[in-house]
Amino acid sequence: MSTDFDALADAALDVLHRHGPLTDDDLAAHLADAGFGDVDELVDTIVDLDHPYLDLLPDGRNVAVDTMLEGRVFTHRLSAAEIAADAVGVDEIAPALIPASGDPEHDGFEIVGNDPEDELLAERGLSDGELPDFEIVLLPPGSLAGWSAGDVVAFGVTEGRVRWHRVDGELAAGPDLAALVASDAEFPIVLEDLILNLAADDPAAFAEPVVPLNEWITAAGFERWRDVIAPGGFDFAEYSRDRRFAAYADELELDRESVPDVLTFVALVESFEDGVELDARFVDYGAALYQGLSDPYVASVAMGEILRRELAPSSLAQAAEVLLSFGSRRIAAPAHWFAGRAAEFDGRIQDAERRYEQAVAVDTEFAPALVTLARYASDRGDAVRGLTLLDRVEGGDEEPLYEVLQFFRPVDRPDLGRNDRCWCGSGRKYKVCHLGKADHPLTERAAWLYQKAAMHTDLPEWSALLFVLADVRTAHGDTGDAAFYEALTDPLVTDTALFEFGAFAQFVEQRGYLLPEDELDLARQWLTVKRSLFEIEQVQPGESVTVRDLRTGESYEIRDRSASRRVRTGALLCTRVVPVEDTWQIVGGAEPVAESQRSALLELLDDPDLDPRVLLDRLSGGSD
């Protein structure tokens, strides 16, 4: 039985409203009594509950924030700019605004992000970023008329609503902040956590207007930086850097020590992208600054960041040369690999292979280059070399290419010497013709050829297109993440990118020289074949299927044991039927088409100006 997290969160809030802060065990017990399931399972589920009013105190108790803040008041001393704009910076009154988090127009005021380009702020004269706060409360125009700089405004929670008023007279000093901080506390401390913990333990805390939070913090000998506080003199700059690096490490799944190497290299590439001269900060520490990139995983993460930011191949190539200029053998392998990737993205396939070979010459275990070179071997039909390269990579047998190469591993011919004439009749010596290379017939290697081309869509320009096509493919069905990522490798999506959008033509142009001659000839034939609508005329289960192209009237016998057991006579398929020697094959999958769609789809296929995305949408469930 699936968990209704929204209902469970509402029930948890109700329990906390009635009983106050509770541990996970106690909260789970109350929810179990209310019929929400087993206590032990609820303990594990509570941590996943998400609601703006649910929070966790530093001591581990769950708390309903709106209850904790009921009756609390927080103050702020206004500046002249705020009065003129009828606006209030939120930094000091933020706790009182939590109940307004889901309602931007709470009790007559509006909470907006402090964006200098925001039209509302511009209308109030705050487009210059004069207020430092992260967010700003906009009061109705004229609300602060007659107020003076230094006047105090108070925001508080009453009966679950946020209300504000002017405070006259002296303000109390507020709770003893130093006494609230444990002697073994780790700094900095999140201010909201401290205030919620105080509110949970002391009903009188902030029940009356006291000095604004920043003044309260300073008076106690502490300093504030954004949402945290620490004793005076604390190095917030180092803390900020560490927190940023920790966030990157978590996001990129890196160890903390590798983050500076990745970020610095990405920044180096970006500097060339921006056309600026080489900054000293990228070279002052020499090769030591980039040592982490010698780890293949770290280098791959850096490459992923460069792709995500869509940086130009030329910028990546320049950055790679900077790494090589340091002369450190340790980072030469990733530098050559980066240069190879740049060349490949730019369509310079031979230059890319030379760089990958150089990377492996420097570091025989540099996995990214080994995996890429295995693809070159595959393109050439050299399954033995491809497998040898992948076997040098930890986990190389898990690469998708590995299984393909295993299938096409050549059969040994012990009866032939290296210098004997090849068995295939080419007239060439065995060592230069088929030694170590696939000796499978072209009818079998056609599937390999298609997979080689499909791997070409890994290039950035095609990867971006696949994301667009996956969106189209899932527009009329399951729109969840799982369905989307499955659509990225959907046969129809891949085939549309290859043929209708031109990835296959580019593959032939750029990598065709790597292919065995018969595969290159076959690939050129495939370029002339258009997608069409076929009707199944005859089925010989376990042997073949005969299909008729409804646009040309031609029939084709396709020998396929598996497919012949799954289809029925009269069914319609939208696919591509391609020649392979004296036979015919279906590549790129076959999309079933309902009889009711026959005429509309034929009309669509006959349109010379057809947008391939429209066809993909129609085949995925879209309508006119």
C-alpha cells in the first residue's frame, strides 16, 4: 500500500499542534494510533514528510512551526529607503513570516525576492539593490507615511496570521543569547534553529517586542552571516567556501578535496569562452592546482560540468593546452583526453583519436580514453581490440559496448598464418584483413552498424536533441522522470534523431572512414531510405514476415524469427525497411499504428515539409 504523504503530513501537524514538539518515536506512535500504519514503518517515513510548517529542532524533536511562533513578535529598525518605498527587509523578521510562506499577499502585504530587475521593486524605487535582504516585504503604498528612519516595526503571529504594527518606547534587551548557546556548540549555528528551540522551551521568548535580531546578536558578542551566527571574529569567508565546496561535492558526487580542481578547470574553460586573457589564478599554483583531474572519475565529472554549461569545444581545447603546458605527467592524460573530446565535438575525429592514444600512452589505465578508443575499435569492426581495451578498465565489462563486442568477437582461424591470404577472398594478407576482426556476415553486422551510429548521438548537439524528442515522446502518457529517461533511449526517438534530423548522415561523414568498406557502402544506402507505413501481408511464425509499403506498393520479406512470432497479418507498422545485401531488415524499431490512423498517417508521411517532431508526436499518441 502506497503512502499518502500529504495526508500523513497533515496528520503529523495536527498531532504536533495538540501535543507540542515530539520525537520521531512519539510522533509515530500517535500516527499509528490514528490508523496510519505500523509504528516502525512510520518512524522511517516521518523523515520524508515535506510541509512548510514541519521542522526539526536541533535536539531531534519534530515541531509545528506555526504553533511555536504563535504570539511571537520580531522587530526591525527601518531605514529611510524602506520608509520611502513602504518596504521592509525580511532578515530580522523572517521567523514571523514563516506562516506567510505559502501566501505572498498575507494580510495586505506581499513578499518578493530582492531582484533589482523586479518590476514591483522598480515601481517602489528599489531597483538599485539598496536593501541587502534576500527578500522584501512590500506594504500597501502610504503605509509608512509619517515614519522616520530608526522607527521600529514589529511583525508577529496572532491566531495563525502575520500582522504588523509600529512599536513606540524602549525595547527590551531580549533573551540572553550567550546563555542559550551550549559550551560544546559547533559554529556557525543556524539562527532559525536557535529561535525555534528557544520558542519551544520558553513561552515568554519574543512574546513582547525586543531589540531587532541583528542588534540582539551583536550585543551578545556574536556576528551574523546570512542565516547563521557565530562568535565575533569567526571566519565566515572560509565557512562560505567550505559550504559551497561541500554542496558541489554532494551535487557532483565527488570527495571534498577534488572540488577545487573541478571548479577551477571549469572556470578556466569559461574564461576562454568569455575571451579573456589567461588569469594568473589559473596558473600561479602550477600543476598542483589540477592534480585531482588525474582521477578518471573526477575528470569525467569536470567534463560533465563543461557539457552542462554548453561551453564551446574551442574553449575546452585551449584549457587542455594550459594543463599540458605545466608539463606534469600526472595531468597529461586528462589533458589529452579533454583535447580529444574537444576535437571530437568539433568533428575532427582523427585528431581526437590521436589525443586519446596520447592519453593512454601517458597513463595506461586512464579509463575515459580507453573506453573511447574501444568505440573506435568497434567502428573499425575490431572486436578483439575493443574488448582488450575495455578489459583494462575496472568495470569495463559493464559498458554497453562490451556485450556487443562479445557477440561479434571473431572466430579463431588456426589454420591460417598471419601472412597467408585471407579466407574472405579479398586477396589481402590475413593479418591486414580479418585477423582479430569480425568475420560475421554483413546481414549480422547490420545491427552492429546501427549501434555504432546510435552511439554518435552521445555528442552534445545530439544529446540536447534527444531531450527535446523525449519530451515529445512522453507528452501524451506517463510524464514522470522514469518514463522520460526511458524515452531517451527509445528506438523511435533514437531513429528520429539519426535519420530525420541528420545524426546518421553526420556519422557517415565524420566516422565513415573507420568503418569496414561493406558497412560504409551499406550505411550510404540506408541514407536514401525513408520511413513509411507498412501492412503485414504474411507471417511465417519463427521464420519471416512479409510487409507491404502502403506508399509505394512494394513488398519485402523480412527474415526475423522473433518478430515473426509477435505480429499478425493485417497489422500496421510505421518503420524503416532497409536493404542488407540481398535481404531486408527493419532498423530503429517498428511503431504499431491503429487502423483508424492509416489515412492520416499516410498523408502526414507524404508531406514534404513534415516536421519530424510532429510525426513523433502522432506516433506517441498525439492527435491533429
